[in-house]
Amino acid sequence: MKGLIRGTIQHSLAWCFSAVFTVAVVLVMLLTGGKFPERITRPMVRFWGQTMLRISGVKLVFEGDCSALEQKAPRVFTFNHASTLDVFIITAIMTPAGTAVVKKSIIYIPFIGWSAYLAGLVLLDRSNRERATASLEKAGKRIRDSSLSVFIAPEGTRTSSRVPSEFKMGAFRMAEVAGADIVPVVIDGAAEIWSRDKLYCKGGTVKIRFLEPITHADLMERGARAVAEDLRGRYAEDLGVKMPPLTTGEMVTETA
């Protein structure tokens, strides 16, 4: 019963806030014509994420060198994805020239999806392989030309545990096209306080760690698949879990 009450309160506050916030974003975008993203739009996105974390009762603790968050350069930030909290966390720590890569289908979610579209998030179409490839090329060029830092979960969707599932190639293909370094971000603790099978967040502390970046030169030398497999192992090691073997052929066939 306590969980039901907590969940009801959280969802009510979150949806009400997001509804009001979406109206504010729409008005700001109309008045500014979508200009000044670093001065207006992205601070608003960060404010949304930070407020959603407060509603969820979550505190972030940073570990390691997080200076990359303050730099403007073409980069791909990867993160492990095992909790609903991740979308709040990533928007809360958004860099000055940062944005997130999300499924195009998110635009159909009331309020949140509309805000994502207006805020200029990178929308990835995964409806089929051809569209996914085109989306990755377009995203990579946008990252390069606008010196954007993008956040993307290589797993593609939420997992049900701390163990990282197979990585899709989207993040690595975008980095190749953009000439960008890859900065691995570990989200430690989110799955424990809001797992995939729960309707509410019980609150707590989530640790955000930054691993050694992968340079674009290293990516091009070793290849996307080799880098992806190695990075998956680094995530598992950092999280203190045993990495299961890859599903035969999955890393080869999955694009985005």
C-alpha cells in the first residue's frame, strides 16, 4: 500500500509538472524561433531533468573526471540503461552543447515527447534497417557540424538488471561519422531504486562515473564492433557483474 501511495504521488506530480513545463517550452520556442539553444533550451531541459529527480527522491553523486560535461566538442557519451530514471539523469547532466539520442517514437508520448521534439533531441528511426542507417548518418553529421555532445544507450532499450546486454552499433557508427570521441558514463544504482518492473521510485543515491574516453582514432583503428565488445566488458567490470556471452550474430546484425 505504501508503494502504491508513493507511486501515485510521484506520477501525479511528474505528469502535472511535465504538462505545465511543455507549455512553457512551446511558448519559449515560439518566441525565440528555436534560437539560443545553449542559453535557453538546454538549461530548460536540464531543469526538467533535475526537477524530475527531485520528485523521484533521487540524489546524484559524481565520481571521476566529469570535466567533459563542461566542454563543447563533438562527442558521444554512452551510458548503461537499466532504469526509468536514466532519462531524468541524462537530461539533468546535459552539457552546454549537449543533447540526447532517443527513439523517434518518443514524440508520441504526451508532454515528454513533445518537449523532446521541440528541444532538438536527436531522433533515431529504428523502424527498419535502412531508416536506422540514414538516421545514424544524419545524426553523425549534425554532431560534427554543430560540435554537439550526444548521450545514447548502446543497449538500445532498458535492461532488467545491472548486467549490460548486447550493444547495438548506433553509438559507434555515429562517432565514426562525426569524428567524435566516445565518453563512457556509468549509472550505478538507478536499477536498484527504480527497476524496470516497478511503477514507482523508492528514492536514494545514484552514482555517476566517467570512464577513460575512447578516441576517434582508436575507434577507427580497432573498428566499431571490437570497440563495442570491449566497452561492454568495461561496463560489466566497473559495475562488478559477470558479462554473459554475446548472442550469436546479434552484434553483427543490429545497427541502431
